[in-house]
Amino acid sequence: MYYHFAILLIEISTLLQFLISFTDGKIFIKKSSLYILKHSPRHNNNNFYALKPQVAKNALTPYWKFCAMEGNLCNCIGKVRFQYEKGGGTVYYRDSNSSVMCKYEIFGDPYPYHRKTCSCHKKSSNEEIKGFIYSINLDKRKDRWDEMKKTFYIEHFKLHRISAVDGKLLNLATVDPKIVELKYDSTENAKYDKRLKPHVSMTLSSGEIACSLSHYKIWKKKELLSIVIEDDVKLNKNFNINIFNKYIQQVQDNPEIEILYLGGLEMKRKGVKSRAKYTKGIDAVDGFVWGSFAYIITQKGKTKLLNALPIKGPTDLFLGLTLKDKFRVRPWIIDHDNRYDTNINHDSTQLRL
């Protein structure tokens, strides 16, 4: 028995050696399907050439058309999307004036050790712009802006960079008290976080002031809705481009929504009963959402914020106190990226019980 098994192993080894020599080391077998793979130590993200490429239906939307498997040339005038072939997860984008190679060296790697595809969203001269994705980005952090350009592209929404106010360069004497108050009271914080003391007078850090002034730049803009994304975020495993588009549509279709949080930490007020779910994937917020790094805000919400000036407390506290029709996506689709250190220096030690 062992003799026959050994002979079988030798025959398999001989066959593999023949195939490798015949294909110059470019054969790769996966899930009973044969693919030709350009040799690479990564063994995944280089040039796959599928004999019969299959692209999952959920990888495309009506605006996108498949243009290339990974490793091939994508002919496209417009925007090219690079993602895992079955859809979902992180997606990278790149502008194309004629064509671009569909490979991770060009886009970055959204899904290591899995095969990717490229699809094209053709540029149209009469494309309707419904709103903007605003990325709040410090001038000195070009690396973060480059990452944002690769990550965020939503149909009919233009990615626009907002030059963030740098707290380290901020002269507090120049801060307009009609826009931001430098001191605030901790009582409202304590209502939602039992670890905090009420009735403590707090002074905003320069980083917190700079954050509020940066968001204020967006609140002044006149448009039906704005998508606000700080530059130190990442898409989590729940993010899907189709779901994101659906959330945007739900905000557009429901005028009572003032803000829709895409990520953060929800804190519910003690003793307050939660309301029923608003609609599929969206829940009402009955307390606060700590974190202002990712949200969709309507013109109704922005107007209410401007009418409530000056900003009292950190940005997320002011949003929570001022806006009443607050909603959140469930589950969260955007997280803070811990690879980046925060530029907001907040000291809450004197608030701790």
C-alpha cells in the first residue's frame, strides 16, 4: 500500500515539474479552476488572467461597467474602481484619461491575497452633481489626502478637500467668540457617560477648537446634503458601495433627517427608552454619538447648527446637543483608522469620577 502511494506522489511531482517548466513557472490552480498567474512572491495580487472570468453581480452598480481582470489593461475615460472580484470591502479609485493597468501597484491593495477586478464609470459632460464628499485634511498630511482619493468615490458626489485648521498653529486670540466658545460645561456629557463628573468647567484644547472650525467651513456651504469625512478613517468590513448609495438616497428622501452618522460610539441617556427602528439599516439616536469623523448632514441640519452658534464644547458634543433628528447606520460602516495619530489633544482626566 505504501509502495503504491509513494509511486503516486512521484508521478504527481513529475507532472507538476513538467507543467511548471512548460508554462515557465506561471501556472496557478485555485478551487478547481485554472488561472495563469504572472509569477510573484505575493501569489495573489499580481496579474491574474482568468480563462473564463466571472464577476459577481454585486461588484457592479448601474453606473459601473466591468473593464478588466487584475493584471489586464482597463480602457476607460472617467473613474476606475479596483476591488475584490465578489464585491464588498475596501474599494480604491483612480482617474483615467484613456487607460490604466488593473493592478495593486497602481491602486493599492484593497483585499490582500484575493483576486481583484476593475470597472469603469465613464465621464459624462452632463453628469448631475447632487452633493459633495468633504474630506477634512491638514495641509501637511498629503499622505492622508492621497489615501482618501483612492478610497472615496460615490456616484454623483464630488470629493472635495477642506483645508483643516491646524491647532498647533492656531492663535487663540484670533478665535471669534461668536463662532466658538473656549469654555463649556460637562453636565451634558455626564448625562450620557456615568464615568464623568457633571458641573465641571472645561476649556477646549487648541486641537478641539481647530476641529470645530474645520467642520464649520462645511456647515456654511449651501447644498441639500454634505458627506463629511475626516481624513483619519477607514472603511470597515460592513461597507458596501451599494449600501452607501442606499443610505444617501434615504437621507434625500426623508426631509426630517438632520444628520446620519456613519461611524462613532453611541451613548444612550440613562433612563431614556429607545425608539423603534426608523427604517432598514437606520436607527434613531436617542443619546449622543461620540465622534464626528464620518456623517451625512442635510441643509436642515446645517442651518440649525449655524443658528445655534457659537459652538459650545467639542464638535461631537455640539452636534449631539443641537440636532434633535439624529440617526445612525447599523452596523457602522466607517471606523477611525488607528494607524493615524489624532491631531486633537483632549484632556478629560479632570472629568473622571
